[in-house]
Amino acid sequence: MDIDSLQWREVVDGIPQFVIVVNEVDEIIYCNPATCITLGFDRDEIIGSPFSGLIVSAVKVNKDQTEYVENQDRLALGLKSKSGEIVQSVFRNEFFDSLDGKVNYLLQVSATNSGKYETSTVINPYKDIINAIPDLLFVIDSQYRITHFYSPGDELLVTPPYFFLGKKPEECLPPHVAIVVMEALEEAKKCGSSQGRRYSLDNGEDTRWFQLSVKYSTSGNDDVYIALARDITQSVLNELALIESESRYRAVAENSNAGIGLVDNDEKLVFVNETFAGMLGYSREEMLGKSLSIFTTSDNFELFREKTLSRKPGQSDTYETVMIHQNGEKRVLSVSASPLYAPNNEYIGTVGVLIDITEQKQAAASLIETSARLQAVLTSMPDMIFIVGKNGDILDYFVNEQLFPLFDRNMMMDATIHTIFKEDQHEYIFSSIDNCLAQHTTQVVTFQLIIDNKLNHYHARLSPMNESTVVAVVENITNLIILENELSDNQKLLSLLTQLASRFINLPGHNIDTEIHRAIAEIGVFAGVDRVYLFDFDWVNDTCSNTHEWCSPGTSKEIQNLQQIPNEMFRAWVEIIKTGQIIQVPSVAMLPQDELKRLFETQNTRSAIAIPMMDELECLGYVGFDTVVDEKHFSESVVSMLKIFAELVTNLKIKQNKANQLNQSKLILEKQNIQLLQLNELLRRNNDEIKLKNAELALATEKAEANNRLKTAFLNNISHEVRTPLNGIVGFAQFIADDDMPAEDKREYVEAMNISVNRLMNTMSDILDVSLLMSGNMSAVNEEFNPGDLFHEVYKKFVESAVAKNIEFKLIQSGGSEPEKIYFDRGFVTKILIELVDNAIKYTDRGHVFFGFKFRKDEIEIFVEDTGPGISEKALPDIFEPFTQEDYSSTRSHEGSGLGLTVVRGLVDLLHGTIQINTKIDQGTKFVVILPIKDQNITQTVISQQVPVNQPSTLLKPVILLAEDEELNILYTKRIFKNKNFDLIFAKNGKEAVETVTNTPEIALILMDVKLPVMDGMEATRRIKSIRPGLPVIIVTAYAGNDYRQLCLEAGCDEYISKPFEPKELFDLIDQLIK
């Protein structure tokens, strides 16, 4: 190689140590920039001067530089710099290890007859450095002949290195490889460089893939090409694996750092991931279905079409292309394209993996123009390079900051293995360095470092540079590790789901619950959560219940606390789930303060995800996954797998429901079969009796069908009865919110709202009462009370309604020697009377409504008489049946749920009484309820419309304690007491209420809520009564059951009022207790 050639000088000038070339007469004929910088001379000042003139001292030393050894051609030279300082270095005829660790070169050559210089020793200085590069390196001259060839190891070669020297690519490479190389050389000559071309080689055992990069340089007529071929087999295999499993691991493709696109035979995009769309500045939706011609030049589009035609036989190829960014900028992409086939082997399109190499192309061009050739080669590598001494010092390094933006150069100042790595890694790193130097072989190490609070994984190749220094080529493999781990986890999870699906296929119905418990335990352990649970929705009752639960060790079980939870408590959550959407809660702490967050906090939940169980458009419930110990983010791939699990469980649920239905049908069929056998026996005995039975069966069928029609009408009616007052409440509430509305209008709207509220309360009360009666959960709780007082209360309740309809309204009761008190369930008698009087006033438009009571021998007779429309004979037999109403039409003139008389009959039965009806169409109806009691005197009087009420208490500003934790209820109570002659004090829990009573003797009465924190209202009442037995306590609660009222009375309360209540009702009770 000519010493004056540009190629030789670019290589030598890129070496960071001394290179001095001296001829046989002691004249310096060339030196590199490192020599000039170290000695402080310009190159022109050194070249031509005698080398001996720079030498101040010369001492022969052995390899360890400790003492002289005969015949060891090694010198420790002291060279005089321009400033007069002495620079000590060790030289030999090729290269020496210097005292300060730098590698310096003294290259002695002899002249030949042709005036050329021997070149074999010129390249030797780079051998150790180049061997550390994990690429094949070719140097090709202007005639396209390979002049130099280097390989980091024989495993990359199919043919020995000497086979390539002096030959053109087509003479020593397979034809398809030679074509790729020649195309790259032509492109490099035209553009300055060529990158991204791929080819494959078959070594007889397997196929390996390489990516070719070529740099071109010229000086006069001297053209030279440097080609790097990197083994990318593993990357290609990973790409192919990702493409082949696209349907299963679509989430991986979506998050790939490489762009991925699928086009059909018409060059239209049928799939793009976010990376590909982002490369061109579009969203995925803007690209899908569009032709590639929109995103590239016409020439490139024709190239795409040609390659599509050539790809049909199954050929894959790699090439570079230009695509147009949304902003008009041209982007250079490296494309690896492969044919895509349908299951029937029909060619249906192309899948391409794209990498934006625009910046790489621009950087490569800039490096060729401004840097030495070796530096350009290093810069184009996607790796970090470190020069490491045997003692662990970092002597030098090269890091591409574009590829590693988080690299901290300050960390490398005076850095050593001890400062960079943790102590437990020191032995491993030093052992690898020692093996590399001792065996003169490349060592591969892997290690982890935490950078910017993120764990990074690295792969390093350690190659000996000299006897005490190694070159470490470091590659960041974090993304590869993450991808491999994610693929492994997904494969394991998919395997688990496959096993579950296999177990679920032929699972008997009676084993479904057991298998669901087993499955949620397995998926919970695998997903790394602390609680897995299933909720079923009961849309009829608008509730949800926890049906299955698994908890990790130490996690509390909540299933018993989560039964028949009203959906209204978490309405927003339920509505989202109902539509089939998945809900993720990465951090419960970030939720707004509501019932849902409070529930999560009581369960110590940190993160949660809920996946709906959908049967087509119907939501059966959802599967939940909670973490308690730590917060957890569920990746898209994991969510996809969990969604598959939810679908498997959904199928089990559907199967279970069908199995239950089949079992019920089977039982019915078996029962019917027995009946048929019995009927057959009866048929043999008496054919007439069988006919009678058949007639009865037909009648029962007709009645059942009629009942179904009645139920449908009932549900429609109930919906109307609930929604109508709700509409009034919501509508007028919006009007009242208008600050500019006149006070008179507001009063009118408030009255309308009160009417709607009362109507809704009555409807809900009827529904609850019917439910309790039909389920057998209502029982009588008898107490002594004055019947006259009770009837007066009912009279006062309805007198305004009667006056408003301009009908005569009277109360008639026994007089004389009737007992002052009777022993009955006061609530039942009140309910019976209210239902009958309410119906009478509702259906009477003119005439009168009379009601009252009278005593007979051992009975009390309660009657309600009206002059309404009466009841038809057809409707009369079923008037007390549930779901029955004489007029179900949408045009009926009187509203109502149709449950009032059902409630009346149920309560009368519980009191062991009877009920009679006397009715005539258009004349009216009289209901008579007879309840058994003991001796009574019988007289009658008429009570006028003026009914006396209790007088207010004569106490001056009595003190009332309100024990309530809900702020809205406190605010409401303050408002109704605002203009009353009472002082209110407050307690937020039962314990505080007991302490307040103990410390405040002035308290005259207590309003006690039942559901209180710390100590409930029942327990607080018991303790207060033990302290002050005579202190009146009124229980104020939303629990409205009759049994619950008895529990409150047994706890010691004096009176009971259920929410919602009217202020007047409350103040009447207060007046009775503290008068």
C-alpha cells in the first residue's frame, strides 16, 4: 500500500497514539496528528527532521519495563517536546506498551525499487481494535477487488479469509450476495454511503442474515470502499417470529420500536402500528385503508409495485426507500419485506418491518466528509466502546450520544470498574478481563446498571488490545430482554389459558363453581395480584353480589361483605362496566373521594382492574383483579390475556345458567311425567274425572298466562309510578335552582315536589311491604295504643286531600265505654287504614268518604266507605291478588301501583282478621276489616273536621342532641329546626353521643341515627338509657322494616321515625315526648 495514498493516511490519522515512520537514514517521513499534539509540533516542523534529534534518552527494557534483557528489541525513549518537556514512551519496531498506558507506534520500513513501502506492518496496529468489532470488514479498491478482509471470529465465515483477497465480489461470493454488494457499492459511489441492505448465507447447518453498510471515499483517482457486514440473524428471526404470531401477540407489534405495516395486493395499508404511523406524522386511522402512493413518491411507489410482483413466489427482500412525512419532509426508511399468505397458501399481501434511518443516513454522510475513516466506522456502530486497563481503569471510550442520550459523561471522569459496578459484580468483571488477556480470546459478559432510575441490561464483548488492555464493545439489550420476557410471560399465560379452556370444555354443571374457584386462584398467582373476584349483576333488583373470591396469603376476604350491593352506590362504575368497557385503576389513591374509593380503601386495595363478562350485549357481571401490597400497571398484552380469561369464565357462567335451566326443566318434566302417570291411572278408573282434570289444567294455564300479562302490566305501571314522581322532583328542582325565580313560583314548585316525593314514598313503601309479605319476612309486633289517637292521625293526614277534591270526609268511632287502649301491631293497623282511606279518596270524585271503627263483643270493626265508581264483579275475585289492577290501560284516570289491597289483605291475615267488600257500580264501595279483641262497649259518635293537636312544650329552649354522621342529614335537620324553639347540639358517632349525654345534663331529647361510625345507634341508645333511663330517644333511620322498628324499641328507644320524614311528623313526636 502506498504511504501517500488517501486510504493509508486516513487509517493512520485515526489512531489516537504515536505513529512515526522513519526511513533508513533516520529521516521522519510521516507522523500522525496524535504525535504532533503530544509533542506540540506542527506536522511540517517534524517531517523531514532527524528522528534521533527528538531523542533525549534511550534505555533498553524487557516486556515488564523493569530491567534490561538481552536481544529484547524494546526501548524506553525520552522525546523532547517543543516546550522542552520530556515525554517518556516505550517503542519497538512495530508497537510498544507505554509507561502511561497509551499505545505508541514507531513504524520502520525499507524502500523498494518501485518506491513503494511494505504494508503488512501498517495494518497490524489496528488488528486488536478491529477484532473487537462484531462485524465483517472489507476494504475494496476502485476496481471492486477486495484488498483487505477481517472477521471477528470464524463462526461468521463459510470460506477462509484468504479466499477473498484480490477477488471481485462476483468471483468469491454467492450470486445473490454479490448482487447486493455491487448494488451497495454503486449506491455508495453515487451517494457517499449505502446502509441497510440485507442478504442471507447458508453454511450447510443454518441460514444466517447480514446487514451491509458501505462508506465511499476518493482522492483524485484513488477510490476506496469500506464495507461492514453485521450478523443480524437473531434480529431477523425475532422479526419473523413477531410477524408470524401477529394475531396472538398483536400488543407486541403495537408497542414495537420498529415500524410494522401490512399491505394487500393493491398496495393498500391494512395494518400499521403506532411506530410506523408516528414515523410519518400520521395517526393509524389516517393511514389505514390508504394506498402507499399517498405516502411516497411516484418512483418509489412503482418500486413497491415491482417488488410486490417479485415477492409472490415467496421471495423476501431488504431495501431502502423514501417516504413522505405529513409535513412534506422526505424520510429514508430501511424496509425488510416478506410475503404474507392465507391459510390456503394464497398470496394476500406483504408484511414489512421499517426503521427510520433518515438521521443515520444524514449522520453517515456528515461523518464521511468530516472524520477519519476508522472514526466513521466506529460512529456508525450502534454500540459503546470502552478501553479498559487490567486494573479496571477506564482509559478511553466512545459513545454515540444520539443512540444513548442518557449517557453521563461526568460519570466517566476517573471511572473504574469499582466505581461503575456494584461490589458483587467486581469479581465477575475482573475474572472476564483476566481470562481475555490470559487466553487472548474474546470474552462475552452480561451485566445490569441502573440509569435514570431504570434497570438496563447490557451485553459486552471483551477483546485483548494488548497485554494489559482490553477493548469492550457494549450493546444495550434492555429492549430485547424486555421483549423476550414479555413473550415468555405471554406464552406462559397463554398456556395457562389453554389449559383452563381444555378443562372448561366438558365440565359438568355441578363442578363449575369449584372449577371457577380453582381457576381464579391460578390466574391470580400468575398475574401477581392479591385478590381475584367475580361479581354478578341482578338487573331486576339493580344490585350486584360477589359470587367467587380468591385472596393471596395475608389478604382479607371480603365476599361476605359484598352481597346484594345496590348499583346506585357505584352508578358510574356500573354504567361503564355495563357497556362492556374495561376499567383500570392504576392507583386508588388518585381516585376522587366517593363511595367507590372508600370501599377500595376499606379493603386496602392499591390498584384494580375490572373486565366485563358479556353475553353478547348483556352484561352478566365482571371479573376483578386487585393488588393490596403494591400498585400495579397492567400492560396491554396482559390485559388482552385477562380479557380472554374473563371470556372463558363468561362461557362457564352461561353454561352454568343453562345447566340450571335444564335442571329446572328436568325437574318440571319429571314432575309432569309423574302427574301424567297418575292421570293415566285415573283415566283408567274414571274417564270423566280425567276430563275434569284436563279442564282444570287448561284453566290453570289460562290463569298463568293471565298472571304473566298482569305482571307485565304491573312492571310497566311500577315504572310509571316511580318515574313520574322522579320526573317531577328532578324537573322542579332544576326550576328552583334559578335564583331569579319569584318566591311565589318557588313555593308552588316546592309543593309540587312534595307531592311527587310523597307519591314516590308511597309507591316504594307498597313495593317493600308486598316483598316482605310474599317472602314471609313480615311479622306482627304487638303493643298497646289508643285507637282513637291512631284514627285521628290518619284523619289529619288525609283531610286536606279530601277538602281539595270537595268531598265530605268524616271519622266515625265508637263512643262510651270502649277501652282506651288495645293490644295490636300499631304499624299494621295504621298501614291498613291508610291504604283503604287513600284508595277511597283517590277513586271518589264526588259525594263522601267515611271511615272509623266500632267495638263489638270481642272484635274491633274498621270500615272505610266511599261513593266512588265501585268494583266490577269480574275484577272483584282478584282484587286482593298481587299484580292485579282493574284498569291497566295507559288511559286510566287514576294512578297507582295496584299493590295497596294486596298489602291490606296480607296485614289482615297476619293479625288473624277478615276483610269484607260491599260494592256497587257507580254507587260506591265499603271495606270492613274485623280484627279479634276482647270485651268492648258499643256506641258511635261523629268527629268533625277540627281535630285537636298536641300543644307545644312549655320548656324554654329545650336542648336536643342530634347523633348523625351524614352532612346532608345534619344540614337538613338544622334547616327544619331553624325557626323552632330548640337548641341543637351534634355528635358524629355513637361514642361521642354517649360522652355528650354524660357531660351535658341539659339535654332534653336525642335524635339518634342507627348507622353510625365507631359505635352504632343501637348500642349508643342502650348505654345512654343505662345512664339516664328517663331521657327520651327517637330513632331516625332509613331502615323501614317492622321487625327493625321492634329491634329499636327493644334497644330502649322511645319512638321510631323512618327516613324520609316530614318535619311536622317529627315535631309531633318531639312534642309528645317532652311536653
